[in-house]
Amino acid sequence: MAIVFEVNVVCSRLVDLDCLFHKTDIRSLGIEIGKISSMDNWFWENRTTNSNMTAIQKELNAGKIIDIEFESNAPNSSGVFIEMHNSVYVYCFWVNVDIEYGIDEFGITQGNKQHLQKIYSIFETYQKLQDSGLLLLGAGFETTFSYDGDIMSTINKSQNIIVWLINDSLNSELPMSGYKGNRVCSHFVSFEKWTNMSEAPNTSEIQPPTGLLF
């Protein structure tokens, strides 16, 4: 049985996909850009195929949604959707995974936490190589990521997110009910939803985030 794992990312700059694919921990997968398309909305209206990456910024400025399919050594299909909201870029990286792959779709467990650690490592490495202006990351299975520019509103409206990774610049004093705060890498705090919260790592109190992303 397969399920879609999604990593939703909000950045102030376009992600350099070539750097992400070839200079981080996922380089062994041999990921390359495949088919590139653009469309007017999530009803897939006026879907057209683009020949290269150079037109992406122009399409995003025109309010288009970009759909990129990846090619890789992995057996599972994957890709990314990109949108532009005002001055920031919203990505939804997705991959089909087998539910038997040690995955609990409802939260983090001792058996699947290494997958989240891999995500942290990938984005921290990328951030050191290319300052993406990463503001917010929300990952989970079959997610609904409702970005609206306000961080707490986005978090409250989104669904099926088992981990949030949030830039320190957005921290303030608001509750993150059901999540465990943890310092996982420099300049970012994670808020993790554990299936059994008693298994979550013990950490010092971390101030939850709030505020506008732009």
C-alpha cells in the first residue's frame, strides 16, 4: 500500500534544485528534473508543458502553479509543486512511499524518527550551501498545507502535519498544542507530533512561533 509523504516549505527565495539534489544527503538517489508543467489553479486548468527551468520565475510571477516531476534511482514516483504568494515561494515536495516502510502516518515513533532526522539534515545542509531564506516547513502524509502569510493561522488550518520546522526569527509566545518543541539544527526549532508523547526527547522549554512570514 502506498501513501504520499509531503514536505511543504515556505522560502523567501527560489530553491536551487540542482544544489538540493546533488550536494545534500539525497544525492545518492540521482534525482533529476523531469517533466515541467504550469497551470492556472488546482483544477489543473490551462495546463501546459515547459521545456526548461528558465521560465519558472516568469510563470510564478504570472500567478501560475508549477508542477515538476522528478526522475531518480528510487522506485517511488516523486515531484514538487511551486506557488508564489506575494513575496515568498511555497513548495510541496512529494513522494509515494510504501506504508510498510516503518511509517506511522499519524505521528513520529522511535521506528520512523530517522526519516525526520534525514529531512532536518537535508535542509540544514542546503541552508549552509545556499541561503534559501527558509521560514517554515511542515511535513506529513496526505497533508493539507493552508499557507496564508500568518504563521499561526497557517499552522492551525493545516492538516496531517507531524512536524513543523520554524525559523528562529518567527519565535514568540503562543501555544503549539499536541507538539513537542526541540532544537534540531542551527537557527531552527522543530515541533514534533509523536504518536506516544512520552517517547519524545526531553528538551528545554522552547518558545512557540507566531507572526507574519512577510
